[in-house]
Amino acid sequence: MAIQSYAIIIDTAIYTDIIGTMYFTKTPALIIYILLMAVSAYGAKKGLEHIGSFAWSVLLWIKISAFAALIMICIQGEIDFIFPILGPGKWEIVKESTANSSLFADFVYFSLIAPLIKSSKDYKKWKRLGLIFVILELSFALFGFVLVFDYIAVKMMNYPFHEAIRYIQFGFLTNVEMFIFPFWLLSTFVRFAVYLYLCALLFGGLFNIKHFEFIIPSLATLVIFIGMMPETPTFTIFNLRQNFLHLITPFFLALPFVLWITAKLKGDLKK
């Protein structure tokens, strides 16, 4: 639970900084943070079924907008920037990939809702498909960022996606990001609604709270207070996140093996 809570604080602070520095530069960060967490907490308190229904209703439009943006990014990029294909080398790619396993951690946390799903087969199928789709989507996105900015510039950027959509043009439209931002914002609300729900679920299980949904507003308020503490979030928060990922990555990589060994020793796999 402590890891999940820390991850929510770091990620919400980063997204608040994105909205404040890239889109609403004159709006106080506290107002943005409160609105972000209020909408997310409202969705999380409605329950998993409502979150899933809303996510399913907007999923197609979110993916269409993201795919259209990536296509325009790739078209307006420079193909020579992609070479050499393996960048600094195979070993460096493997090392950096295994040291930053935030995607893997998210899918581990999604396992918490497995008992709430009616069909275990559907859960396993869609989880595998989701993992494959997200990996392909992220790979395509990184490919597009490198085409536009080159490897060194992307490495130094905090928000490459938002920098890229501000760079692209479509005919006479120069502010393409304003057509993509609303869909990105919807996906942000869904993401943090799920995060808050899972955090409350862990808290309820730890302290034996049956109606754990009622603690979600309190968790969201606590996230705001702690998330507003760091100064210069554009730099501070990213350093905290990087150190956090390096710290928890070995834990999440080893967790499935520890659970499997424990279940085998207890004899649960024979049942």
C-alpha cells in the first residue's frame, strides 16, 4: 500500500505540472491539483463497474486521437534520427528496461481486482491483450519521439509527448495539441480513478474495512497535501520518480516468483 500511495503522489504531481506548464500556465497549481483529484476521486468512489463503463465508452476516441497524433509525428519526423537502431547498444537497452518497470508494476496491481471479475478467463485474456497493446503503443510512441527530436533531446525532455504534439502541424491548424489534450485528460481521470480505487482497496483489506470506498476522498486530500510539498516539481518530482522506480523494480520483478514458490510450498497449486 505504501508503494501504491507513493506512486499516486508522484504521478499526480507530475500530471499537475504537465497541465500547468504546458496548457494552463496562469492557473495556480493547487487549483489544477484539486480539480484533477476531485474528478478522479469521484470516479473512484463510484466503484469499479462505473470506472470500467466510462473507460470503455471513451477508449476508442482516446486511442484514435493518440494514434492520429503519432502518425502525424512520424510523418513530420526525420528518419535519419532513428539510426543506429539499437542506440547505445543491446545491453544498455536491456539494463534500462529492467530498471524502469513501471508498466509491469501497473499490471501487477491490476491483479488486485481479479477476485472482483466474474470470468477469470476473460480477465486473463484481456489483461494479456492489454499488455501487448500497451507495449506496442509505447514502442511506436518512442519511435515517433526519436524521429522528431533525436535520441539526445528525447532523453533530456520531461514531457516528450506534449512537446511533440505542439511541434506538429496539420494543414492550416497550428495548435493541434488542443484537439488531443481533452482525450488525454479523460485518460488521466480514468487512470487516477483506478489508482485511487486500488489504493483504497489495499487500505480496506489491510484494516478490514468493508466499505473502503468512503475513504477515497480522504486519500485524495492527503495526496494533494503531500504532492504540493516539493518545490520546482518539474525537476524534483522526476528525480524522486526515477529513484523510486530503481528502488521498487527488483521487488516487482521478484514478487511473482516469490508468490509462486510460496503457493507451491503451501500446496495451493495442487488444488
